[in-house]
Amino acid sequence: MNKNVGNTAVVALATTAVLFWLGALPGLAFDQADLEGLLLTRSCPGCDLSRADLGKADLTRADLWGADLRFANLAEANLLEADLREADLHGADLHMANLIRVDLKAADLTTADATGANLYRAVLAGADLNEAVLFKANLHRADLKNTRLVRANLFLADLSRADLRGAEIDGVEWNGANLIGAVWIDGRTCGAGSRGQCKVD
């Protein structure tokens, strides 16, 4: 047998085996039926949408309670008033997404990228935002009570009048963040000039 042909066959078999193994692992790809159902009805609680491409999708008031959206692409998606309670958005791309009044109570947003996202009046109570990127995000009047924000990037984010009572904030990047009128982790209100840090009057 030609040596090159033999090597090619071995590589092909190895590649096939790896692809089969990856495909057999749970959580590495979304369920096509779940994706189609969501786009048709905007309702898919508990669905497997991990790594799904939902960029720019209109998911206004969608029911995604408890959905698996790990590493999903939701960049520029419209999630106005969507129900994402207890959803898993670990590593998801939420860049410039419309998350106005979205319900993300107890959701997992660890390492998610929400750069420039609009989270006006979003409910994030009890959510895990450890190492999430919220650069220039709008969190005006957002409910962040008891959230985990460890090592989150809130550089230049708008947190004016947000509620941060009980939040875990170790290692947060606050540089340039607007905290005017925000309720701080200890219940005190941040005063005028609270940029990059909470200044209590």
C-alpha cells in the first residue's frame, strides 16, 4: 500500500472517531428541533440551545426559563422582557443585545460577553455574573441584588440607580462606571460624583 494513502486513511479514521465522540457528548451542540420551535413560537423553556446562532433574532417576551444557552450567539438579539430565569448563559455572546426588562433571576452568566448590551430595568437578582464582560452596558435601574460579580468587567457601564444590595463584588473593574444614585451593597445610596466608585454623601 502506498505509504501516503495509508497515512491519509489513518487520519480520516481518527478524525471520524473524534467527530463521533464529540457529537456523542451532551451539551456541545443545540437541538435543532428546539431551535426551530423557539423561532416559531418564542417559547422553549428548558430547551437545549447551547452554541445556537441567535444573533439579531427577535425573541421579544420569549419564554426561555431554564434554557441551556451556553456559548450561544445572542449578539444584537432582541430579548425585550424575555423570561430567562435560571437559564444557563455561560460564555454566551450578548454583545449589543436588547435586554430591557429581561428577567434573569438566578441565571448563570459567568464569562458571558454583554458589551454594550441594554439591561435597563433588567432583573438579575441572584444571578452569577462572575468574570462577565459588561463593558459600556446599560444597567440603569437594574436589580442586581445578591448577584455574584466577582472579577466582572463593568468598565464605563451605567449602573445609575441600580440596586446592588448584597452583591459580591471582589475584583470588579469599576473604572469609569456610573454609580450615581445606585444602592450600594450595604444599602447606602451612592451620591453625586460616584464615577468608578460609590461615594456616599
